[in-house]
Amino acid sequence: MTAMTVVENPLRKLVLTALLASVGVVLSGFSIPLGPTRCFPVQHAVNAIAGVLLGPWWAAGAAFTTSTLRVALGTGTLFAFPGSIPGALAVGFAASALKKRRLAAVLAEPLGTSIVGTGLSAAVIAPAIHSGATFAMLFPPFLASSASGAFLGALVLAALSRFGQEAAVPVRR
């Protein structure tokens, strides 16, 4: 498998961030309501792809944009913010640390989402919206959604790598 190329050009990063966020919004109708949350594995796939190709901050921007639009459109809840941004950051930082094995960074998505995201959701969002959601109640759906989404993101990244990432994500050399 060829190495993943990180997009360096700021305009290309902006365009790819917007594209990934729009994919997340367009497909947000396929979320699964579980308790007070709406589990959305596509968001975690977007996080995995953005984290590996764009880095932590652009990936977090894509997650924030997708969450904002999903909440505004009614296809997401406030749990979308802590349920997506920590996973995107985790993948981005892991990809930076694992320069030669960037694809393995997608494993950080479930860690960031299910541990940090669940903790933030239970400590901040649940009390703010007067929900009785606890860490134990939110952890299983967050883990299932993020693990399946990370797997989907890994499949997309592997396909990009196998079939020539440059064909899908042009990068200037």
C-alpha cells in the first residue's frame, strides 16, 4: 500500500474540508436514534478521512461544520458536537504521530469519541439540555457508531491509497 499524502495547500484543505462536511450533512438522514442521541457512523468516517488527509484542526473544523448544520437542519442533536470533534482531533493527532502508518490512525477515532466525547456529553451536554444521560448510558452507542464509522473511513482511505490517492485528492508536488 502506498503512503497517504497529506494535503498541504490551504485552499485544497479548505475545499476538501467543505466537501467532507457536506458529505456528512447530505447523508445525515441515515442516523440512528438511540436514547437522547442520533448515532451517525458517517460522521466518524468523515472524521477518519479528514484526520488522516488534513490533520487535526481541519478535521475538527469539518466535524464542527457538520455538527452545526445537522443541528440546524434537525438531523442531529447537541450531542453531535462532543460526539464528533474529539474523534476528529484524535485521528488527526494520531496521523501526525504515525507518519508511516497513517491508516492506523483511524483506530484513534473510537477512542476520542467513546471516551472523551462520551465524557463531555455526560458532563456538559446532558445537564445543559436536562437529560438524564450518563456516561454508562452514552458509551455503548458512541462506541458502536464511532467504531463502525472508523471502519468505513479506513475502507475509503485504503481504496484511495490503493487506487492512487492523487486521482481523488490532487496534491501539488
